[in-house]
Amino acid sequence: MDAVTGAVSNWTEEKIYQDTCVIDRPEAQKTEHYAQGDPDPKVIRYGRTAKTIAFSVFDRSADSKVKWLGGTKTTVDLVNSWNAPAKAVASTKKAIRLTFEDGSVAVAPNCSCAARDSWNPNDSDVAVIPVIATVLGTGVEAVASWTETDTE
């Protein structure tokens, strides 16, 4: 996302493992404040919550690992290898656009994405890169942190 205009370009499509995309904004925690001796609250304050998008990236190629987990890629004799970073990358900034079956689209132009290298190499599992993206403010007044566009 361009920090001045909020414009997003160079979209790339990711292969997402089926049934792993979950969009969530948890219920806000509430704190009730009472006057002494009064059984009913006088004021209720609600905490802030963050919208998250959880999904698993199906592509575990060296390029995909560099994009989501950091590190570098080397190629020797036409074979790519991922080299993990010396220090794990806590998060990366990405814009996320989700296109749904009905053609509607949701866009979060500024997300903090925490990916991890977590998989179970056995006969019944498939290797993926789990990601939790937290929607952040854009810093651009005219650009919302989350938009949903209806189908045409």
C-alpha cells in the first residue's frame, strides 16, 4: 500500500488451502461500572478488538516461503532452496483482497501478517503455511482499513 495515497498495486494470487479462510472480529470485552449499592451498571465500556483474517497458504515453494517467512532463496543446478532467516520474521506487511464465490470482494489494504512454518509430515496431512493477518489502519483518511464490494 502506498503510504501517501493508499493505492495498492501488483496484486498476486495465492493458493489457499480449502476451508482455512476465517474472517473474525471477536466480541468486544465489556466492563460494567456500578454506583455503590446500585445493582444496575451506570456505564459500560467496551474494549477494542482487531479484525483478523486467518488462512493457510498451499504453496510451500522457496519463493512463497521467502514471501511469507522471510529468508532467502538460492538456486543450484535449477533446484531452488529456501534458506530460513537467522532470526524468525515476526510479521510482514501485506494488502489482502479476498474474492468470494458470489463475486463480491473484500479488501484490507494494510495488514500485519504473522506466518509460521508449521506442518505435520505424515501420510494424512498436507504441508501449508498458516497465516494470521491483522487488519491495520491505513493512515490515509480517505482509505478505509476494510471494504466490501457487492457483486455487480
